[in-house]
Amino acid sequence: MTRAEALEVTRIHSAAGLLASRGRLNLGAPFRAPHHTVSDAGLIGGGCNFL
């Protein structure tokens, strides 16, 4: 990741309360592994809103 990307990831982790090491940049790219059977709509957060 570039320095700007690392800063952005670190800011997001800090705001979410997930910052692992205080005062250090997160240099690893964030990784998410959705289940292999997830639908396209489920992956992007789609669905029905019944009120």
C-alpha cells in the first residue's frame, strides 16, 4: 500500500476502535473473505427493506 492508503486504513481502524498498535500505521491491506456462496446482492449489501 502507498503511504496515503496506509493512513486511510489506519484512520478507519482508529475510528472503529480496532487499532491494534497505538501510534503505528497499519501497513497490511485490509482483507475480507466473504462466504463462497454469497450472492452478488449480498456482497454489495443489497436486499429488500420492508418497513
